[in-house]
Amino acid sequence: MGERMRLEPNLPPRPANAAMTRRPPAAFGPGCLAWLLLAWLLLALAACATGPQRAALPWRDAEQLVLVVVPDWNATAGELRRYERRGAGWREIDAAVPVAIGRNGAAWGAGLHPARSDGPQKREGDGRAPAGVFALGTAFGYAGRAATALPYRGTTASDWCIDVPASPLYNRIVDAREAGSDAVAGSTEPMRRDLHANGDPRYRLGFVIGHNPGNRPGAGSCIFAHLWRAPGEPTAGCTAMAEPAMRALLGWLDPRRRPVFVLLPQAEYGRLRHAWDLPETAP
């Protein structure tokens, strides 16, 4: 027994509770951190894949929505609905009203939405209303004032919207007294159609739809919401409605609530509603 004692290593005595005195593993070692990072990345990807990405939408702060849905790309009539929201979710305001659009239907326009290539593209003179999401511009009319919170322009005989693609004033409303008669030469869009187009009432009241804000030549110009001359009569590319509907719309719109105008064929509405943060109930 003495020989065996000499062969034992010279170690300190082991305490009776040695199992309880072992050093605990590091709480966040390299492996744990890697797993946490992976979990965070998966959660971020899931958030991107679900729900409308309002933070990425130029109209994410809009609290008023004018929505026009038509049956398909070639339809010339549809329905207009108004929505508002305070906080989460859209709420419809009043009943839908009938509207007429371009005589050849609709085509993707240039607005707040990302460019689209999966359908017809809006061009000058094509007789199609631009589809997409658009800002609202100035209201206008034959009278000196109107009951609306939108900026308003009482038009005169010298006001024209320039639809000549080669013009540096393309897609703008100008006063010939200021821009000069040469600047409006060739334009087919007098803003006082009652004076220049045999008493035409269509521009007696309306507002600008912000299509082609960059004024790209040939991409389409002078897109308005305005009155119709006869119920259901198609337009050259605008959205037309009865006067009571227009007056109700103008009286409701408030630029402080960042309103937007949306026009889509029914199938596109169904495909894009969620991603574009549009009302949940399809018209």
C-alpha cells in the first residue's frame, strides 16, 4: 500500500461536492450568437414576406383614397369609391358612384407606384386612362371659386393644358397671356371648353390626377377627373362622373390628409391589393 501511495500524483484533495463547483459554460458563446443572428434574420425575412410594406410605399401616410375599379383593361366604365383611415385600416365613405374612363380602357401610367410592364402602357393619344396610384393636383373649374380644400384654379379663356409632346410645357396647365400664344399653339386641351368647344361642360369642375409627374414626352398628358357630358360617355383618358358626385368628392378631399387616386382593373386590384395597402374588401 505504501508503494501505491508513492505512485499517486501530487494533487490537492477533491472536495466532496466537486460536481457542483465546475465552471458553467459561457451563456453566449460563438455558437449561440450565430444561432441568435440566424433567428433574427429569419424573423426579418418573414416580416418582409408578410403584410403590406407600408414603410416602402410612397403613399404610406395617405389617409384618403379615391378608388376606381374597372372590369378589365378594355372596359370604359367602372365604379368610384371613397375611403379614409385614421390609424389602421381603410373605411369606406358613402356609396359607390358610376364613372366613365378612356374610350379604349386603361393602361399602366406613371405615378407613385413602381413601374409595371405586365399590361398596356399609357401613351399620348391612346384613349386610355392611366392605371396605378397617383397624387392629386389642383382643382379647377369655370367659376372663380369652389367648395373644396384642394388648391383651386378658376380657369379663363387663356388657360390651356399642353398636350404637345415636343413642347417644353408638356403636361402643364399654362396661361397663354403669360407663356405666350406660341407656347399653346397646337394644344387640343383648352381649360375653358365652354368657350372653345361649343359650350362643353366637362371641365366646369374637376381636379388634376398626377399622371406623368416627370412630364416625359409622349407618356400621356392632361389627365383629370372631371364631369361627364352624358352619363357613361367615355373620355380621351380622364375619369368622368356626374356633377353631384364630383361636388361631394371635392368637398371631402383634404390635402392635409395626403389623398391619393387609384385606378385599377379588377384582376390587378386583386393581385396588388395586399402589397399596395389598399382596402381589404374588393369592390
